[in-house]
Amino acid sequence: MINFHQRNYHKELIDADNIPFADIAQNLKELNFINTWLGGHAITIEGVKQLFLPNKKQTICEIGCGGGDNLYAIYRWCKKKNIQADFIGIDMKAECIEFAKQQYSELPCQWVCSDYQQIEFKENGPSIIFSSLFCHHFTDKQLTQMFFWLKQNSKTGFFINDLQRHWLAYYLIKWLSKFFSKSYLLKNDAPLSVSRGFTRKEIKSLLNEAGIKSYSLKWKWAFRWLIIVNNE
């Protein structure tokens, strides 16, 4: 029985080492499909819109970039709007970085295989840093440190697109992945991710622990939170 009153801390399969590349690639392809059709990319683009400075070329960085689909969605939006931007994708899984390079060769992105905490940006660091479906992989203590890092390393600000912990979201994605997914990783991790997600109260508490008092927190379909912190 799942207890939706508190976060689940069981590790997801994708966080294990030595997963075959083909299995990771299938999982990343299906995550891209979910982000496209359930509004995840639209939420990410809204986060960029809220922080983007007009008439100025900026660098957009994603930590935990996975297969790069979020950055590619932003790139397509920028291209459509004739907006100039550079991109940085950071992920500690070499397989994710390799997949992103193969899948999105046209994307002008610096791909970095590293733990985000080990990154030291030069003086001209990213204007905007964001994460999508990344925060729920961490403990509360790790998230407090992450939020502090995001604020310290983003010039304009940062945003987070992540999951609401809700029983309906859990059973919906469990049903969808059971019947439509070909990835054993997604079938296991999708509902588990929801149980590792957050309530509004928990997010506010984590931001407060990180010393962040000014922010925007909005609920988005499908069962997502969009957190925006503007440093300016």
C-alpha cells in the first residue's frame, strides 16, 4: 500500500549503474513522448518565458538533462521566435549524454557528463538554470543544497518542473505505462517517481530551508509543479 502522505525514498531503477544503453535509450524516448503529450515541455517553456530577458542572448542550462528533450524543445521555441540562446546540458550518466548527442545533433549545446555539484561556471555562467523531473530523485537535505546551488549559479534565476505526489497521478501513470510502454524502466519508475514527488507544503518548506523567500509556485497539468525563482 502506497502512503501518499509522505515521500517514498525507494531508489528508481534508472538510478542504478550499468544499465544497457539500449534500455536507457528506450526509456528516454518514452519520457520525451510523455513530456510532449502530457504538457511537460510546455511547462518548461513557460519557465523560460518567465525568466528570459528580451533582446539579449542568454545561456540556458539544464541539470539532470537526461536525453536532452527539454533543451531541444526550448531550442525549437527559440528558433521559432528568432531568439538567440546557447545551451548547456549536464547529466552524470554518460549514456544520457551520448543519447542526447546522437538524437539532437542540430542543437547548439555543450553537453557535460558530470554531477552538477562539481561544475564551476566561469564569469559568464548561465542566465537561466532549470531542472525537469530531476528533483524527486533526491532527499530533502540534498534538495535544500540543490536549491541553494541553483540560486548561486544562475544569473537571472532558475526554475523547477517536477511532480506532485497524488494518488490519481500515481494510478494514471501506472495504468498508462503498463499498457503503452515498452520500457521496463519506465513501467517501474513512472509511478515510483510520483510517489517520490511533492506537496505544495513540502516545496515551500524546502525553499525556506534553502533561504529562498521570493518565488512563484504554480500547479500545472498533468500533476506538475512549476517553481520559478527570479534573482533580479
